Amino acid sequence: DFVLELRKGKHIPELELVAEEKGALIGHVMLTGAAIRKGDTATETLLLAPLCVALKRRNEGIGAALTREALDRAKTQGHGSVVLIGDPAYYGRFGFRAVPAITYPGVPPHYTLACELTPGALSGVAGAIG
């Protein structure tokens, strides 16, 4: 249901990737259009959600490979940044970090993460992901 709702928004088909093995889906990642809003100001960004890997296939690097490929494609397309809600220990390896000025309602600040694909893309950006 979550993926279907995201596809109703700013879906970017080229940034939705799957990993398959012998015709079975073993992983999925999706980047969709989003914005960081403060008052009347909105900064365009991408949202990484969801990233999922079949339970029996976790810890094999599938999620990392999907994430790296999605971020590479987004950068090639000219997108400046990506945000997500997630574990800083996991996503830190891809360049995601907590940015105190960027929030998501109801989520502790250390789990609201952002990554610049273009250096300086989030410089001075503040607000809530929406």
C-alpha cells in the first residue's frame, strides 16, 4: 500500500529498481519527488522509500547495491539531494546524515537523514519533508 501511495505522487519510474533472482523479486528501492517546506519556501528533493530486501537474502549487499545504483541514477539525472527516514548507522555509508534543520513530523531528528548528490544542494535549507 505504501508503494502504491508513493506512485500516486511524483513517481519517477527510472528511479524505481528491483533485484530479481530466477524470476523472484528479492529487493526493491524507490526514489520519488518530495520537497522540504518552510512557510512559502519549498526545496525540491527526492525521498528514498522504501528499501526492502527479502528476509532470507539480507546481509548479502543487495540493499546496498540497489541504494548505490538509485543514488547514481538520481545524480546523473541532475537531482541535488535525497532524504529518508532511517537508521543513521546503515545509511551513513551512502553519505546520509542528520541535518537538524530538516525534519519529519513525529520522527526523532537523528532518524531524519539527508544526502547531497550535488555539493551545497542543502546549504541553508530548513523545513519539514513533505
